[in-house]
Amino acid sequence: MADTVSYRPKAGEIPTQPGVYRFKDASGRVLYVGKAKNLRARLSNYFAPLRSLHERTRRMVLTASGVEWTVVKTDIESLQLEYTWIKEFNPPFNVKFRDDKTYPFLAVTLADEAPRVMVTRNHRIKGARYFGPYPKIWAVKDTIDLMIKAFPIRTCSDSSYKHAMQTGRPCFPGQIGRCGGPCSQRVTIEEHRRLVDDFVAFLEGGDKRFVTAATKGMKEAAERQDYESAAVYRDQLQALEAVLAKSAVVLRDSADTDLFAVEHDELAASVQQFIVRGGRIRGERSWTVDKELDLDTGELVDSILLQAYEGEVPPREILVPALPDDSDELAAWLGERRPKQGKVTLRTAQRGEKAALMATASLNAKNNLMLYKTRRSADFVARSQALTDIQEALGMTDAPLRMECFDVSHLSGTNIVASMVVFEDGLARKDQYRRFSIADSTDDTESIYQVITRRLAYLRPENEPADETPDAEGGSPRRKKFAYPPNLLIVDGGQPQVNAAARALEESGVEGIFLAGIAKRLEEVWLPDTDYPVILPRGSEALFMIQRIRDEAHRFAITHQRSRRKRDITSVLAEVPGLGPARVRELLKHFGSVAELKKADAESIATVKGIGPQLAETIRTTLAR
């Protein structure tokens, strides 16, 4: 393999000014669009030795046949040009949104003679003011039902309104008290406009002003014994309080903020957006993003914000999990999209209520990513396609209807454990998961060799050991199920781990089992005795399934390793007089394992919360026996 691609420009040919670059293939299709403050410095990263590039970057560079760039005057101009070209060319290696739903909005048609409030998914109504998005359409309708009790504005269609104004007969919603527009003949167009302005102001965050006014009006009407007016104010106040009760207070009253949380892995990212107006969550939405290149959180944030505010007005403040390198230019670009070129502040949440809200959003993003993977795994057509693709990619004679994946976990070489997870027909079989304890090992390859050897022994009944049955998750061991032969064995690791497993497979004498390994960082699939990995297409069902079984094996191993570590230190320290469960937890948190605790002197142990010098000396003496 050559050190770099043939179309690499000479270093002196690439300018050092800010600009936007495009990688193209032989047919002229744009593969990737990127921006840079310094084009020469940025592009040099792509033309580093191919072996040093991330696999996805290497694939993009090798697919392309040339690179072009356009110099601009400022970083903001490069941001704008990049955004325009991504929308125009839809490059396959740029971030892809996978928003599986069009969210409903609450819209007020301010450009109309008598503005109406409506539920819509159309973002392009001229002169309309939008609120949302809302996760469910019924949530928008509930909000409108409550709001028109406090601010009786028009809800009827344009045709109904026009007919009512021409005939002088109120529209049907107006006849039943569901529409408060001029066609109801209860208010003039000017009075209705003032109600609309109040409606919009309340949703924008002017909560206290209207609640205070309704409360004051109700009390004053009651004092002058105008009970009919007092009842009207009471109903208005109840409606306002009901709307406020549906939106949780999360920030200070003046907060006008959008918050984005991002949870991502090698293949996809989940985005959770909270829309906070007047300190209250007024809307939310979530979506997934396909990742073609290896992007960090800051780079993902850059792409997400560019697409999230397409055709929408950003708020004054945007909170993100990590700032992109061009955060100042991005904030300036977003500010230009606000009315009267208002300023937009882009920042991370460090502490306090904003950090707490970010933690909630991050939890939602994590759960959404997990749900996305679960639903994708549960799809029968996708699973069938994945098994067929794995069979073809690995050169197997049959589809891998039973796959077993192994992972090793340890803490600085201590408490070494391994896990075996089982997928049949593309679905997890948790009743057949197994755990292994490894007494002694030099490294991960030796651990893999031991575990595979022990597992394959159960496929030979005459050599089946009687005392090495691993634990099962949630139940006792079942030898019969453990003796089922897999079609495919997968180990978590690259070429060294695969070769160690191949040695164990050869020594066992068991035949008819295929072997592969998946390396975490590059998501490469390695086969025994090969110099180059198998590269599965990004976004393919095959890669998704192999990644999922690898992640499940890692989770299972980590869970077992942590439980053993906690059990070991608890049992040992239980012998120390005066050491209760709370202090044991603090020692576990501080040192992590008995082995590390045994290495510590009394002075180090005494630094742990709740452990004094005398108790520290007792602990050290007990562990030294």
C-alpha cells in the first residue's frame, strides 16, 4: 500500500487562509465537504501515511480521486459555504440525520388579518410564529385547548373565517365557544390582535405577568361583587396555571435556551434537544445521526446545530456537551439568523441547574440510542440480512445462526474475568450467557486462549471437565446448552487476540467453527492468519450486529468483574473490627481492589473518608496476615 494517495497536492499549493474543501470521486460526485481555518494544516491530516489514518477516513480518501478548495475571507463565510454545499451535494461521508418523525408545532399565523392558532408540521407558513416542537400531537392540542380559555383567539380554518365574515354568521367553532375570532362577533379585529399578542407573549415566557393580572382582576371583581367577571378571571387563571403545570420549571424565569445532549458510538449518535422558554421546557425532540467518519463530540455538535436551525430561529443561548473548534464563528452564524441580528451564546453547562438539565438530557439521549439499537436488532428482515452479509463477508459455508462472543475484563491485571454471550438467529439468548474466572494470566491474549480452550472442551463430552462449569446469568449452569456448538466465535480484539483463539481452536480438535475478532477503535473484523482486516460497510446490518454482540459481551464482562471486585473486598474487610459497610464502600471507591489496598500503607489508608489513623493501622495489619 502506498504511503499516500496519488492526487495529493503539493504543500505549497494549498493556501493557509480559511476556506472550504471538497473531496470528489472520479465521476465528479462530492464525497465530503469540510471547512478549515487553515486549509493547508487541515488537509495535511488527510494526506498523512494511509496506515496512520482512521479506517473510515482512509476509505473516504481512497474512494476520492481529487480534492478542491475555495478560499474565503472569514471563518464565518467558510461556515456558511460549508452549510450551503452540504445541503446542495448531500455528501455520503458527511453526517446524516435519521430523524424518523416530523414533529408537530404550535403555530400562530401572525401575518393574517385575524391570526389563528393551529397544529402544523409545516415550517414554512409565511409570517407564522412557531412554538415547539412537541413530542406528541395530542400535547399540542391539549396546550391549545387550555390556552384559548385564557386567550380566546381564532382557531377556525381560513375558509370558515372568510365565510363567517361574509355572511355575518359565526363559524361553527365560534357557535360552540371554541373560537374567539372576530367572526364570533364578540371582539373586533383590533381587540383580537391584542389577545393574539398576549397569547404569543405568554408562550414566549411572560408567565408571571398574566397570572398576576388574572389574580388581581379576580380579586377586584369579587370585592365589587361582580361575580360574573370574577368567574371569567378565575377560569382564565385556572387555564394559565394548567398550562404552566404541564411544563416543568427547570431554569430561571428569563432563560431562553436550547439544550442539546449527544450520546454516540462508532456507528451512530443520538441527539436530545430541550427547548426552554421562560425557564420552562416548552418542547423537546430527539433523533439519530449516522456517522461515516470518526467525529468527536465537538465536531458532531457543529453538524447538529447547522442542520437543527435550518429555517428556524435560534434562541439567545445554546447549551452543548462540548464546544466545536469554531464555536465563536458558529455562534456568529447563528446570531445572523435571529431577528435584528441578535447575539447567540454557545456554551457548555458546568454546574448548577443547567448542568443538572444537561444530565437529564444526556440520560434521554443514551436511552434513545439504546432503544434505536434494540429496535434495529428486533427487525426480522434486518437480522436476516445481517446474518447473510456476515456469511458472505467472512466466507462461511452457512449463515451464523449461533454466534458466541468473548471478552476479557480486569483491573490492572487483577480480578481477571471473561464473558461469553450468545446470539441465536440474531437475538440475544441471555439464559445461555456464561462467566469465567481466570486465576492467572500474562495478558489479554493468554486470557483469550484460556477461555476459548475451556469453552471448546465442552464440545467434547469425553473430555468435559467436572469442576470448571462457569456461572450463568440469573440461574444455575446448564451443561446441555453450553454444549451446543456455535457457527461463529467472535473475540473482542484484533489480530493478536484472534490468533490466540485460533491456537486454542486448533488444539481442541473441534471442527466446523469459524472464528473472527472485532477491534474496538476502527471496527475492523479480523480473521485468523490474515494480514488485512475485513472492512464491513458503515451502516450495514452486518457491522451493526457484530458491534452489538461485542458490546453485549463487554457489558457482561464488566458487570461480572465489578461484582467480583466488590465481593472480594467486602469479604476480606469484613474481618476488620470496627469496619462497617459504609466504610467498606469508601475503601472500595478509593482503592478499587484488595490488591491495591494491600499495597497501601497506613498513612494512605487514613486519607479515606471515615478512616482514622488507628483504624487504618488495624486494616493494614489485618491485610498483611
